[in-house]
Amino acid sequence: MTLYHLILFIHVLLGVVWVGGIVHSEAQIIAAERSRDPARVAEAYVTLAATNRKLFLVPSWAVTGFGIWLVVETNRSFTELWIVLAMIGSLLAAGVGLLVLAAEGKRISRMVREGQDRQVVLARIFRLSRLRKVHTLVLVGVLALMVWQPT
């Protein structure tokens, strides 16, 4: 095994954890939202927010770091369009995940623990709905760039 293969394996493994986990989380939240049961929506969101903060923040940044390392290791250029788009998408998704989704998840979880009005909590959850979906689509788009990259 070469250093390249080790870096690639870690990059892909972390990407699978990140993208797969986010897609799974989004499916769980959508299922809860479709139930129209406010208690189920709040419970699903709080549970997934706690898990997501622990499971996805490190991989989201590490995927980008290992991707940069792969570019350097393979003597590719940071000016290749697919690399530029993948870097922008990864950094954007990681930044939104950290600065918006994780932060709002903490706030919503605190509101639920403190017994805040459920309608206010649900309004905050549903306000994030579009952003979560775009976040997921960006990650899937980055994955597509990785799979269909020019050789």
C-alpha cells in the first residue's frame, strides 16, 4: 500500500461517513416532519442534532484536508475545475454544518430541554428545512464530482 492509497482510503471513508450520515439524518427528519406529530419532529431533530454534532463535524473538515493532501500528493492542480468545485462545495457544506446547522441544533435542543413553546421550536426546525436540503444536495454534488472526475 502506498501513501496515496492510505490517504485516498481515509478521504473516501470519512466522505462516506459524512455524506451517508447526512443523507440518513435528512431522511429521518423528513419522515418525522411528514408524520405531522410535533413531539416526534422535535424528538427526532434533537436526537439527530446531538448525533450529527458528534459524528460529522470532524469528518467534514478532515475530508477537505485529506482532499487537499491528495491533490498535492498526486501533483494535480488546484485550478482544475472539478477540484475547485469540490473544494468550494466541501468548505461551504462544512461551514454551514458548523456555523448554522450545528449551532441552531444546539439552540433548538436547549429550547426543548427548557420546555419552550413547542410551536416556536417547530418553527425553528421547519425554517432550517430548505437549508438542510440544499446542504445535502451540495454534499451529493461533491460526491458526484469525486466519482466522475476527469482522469
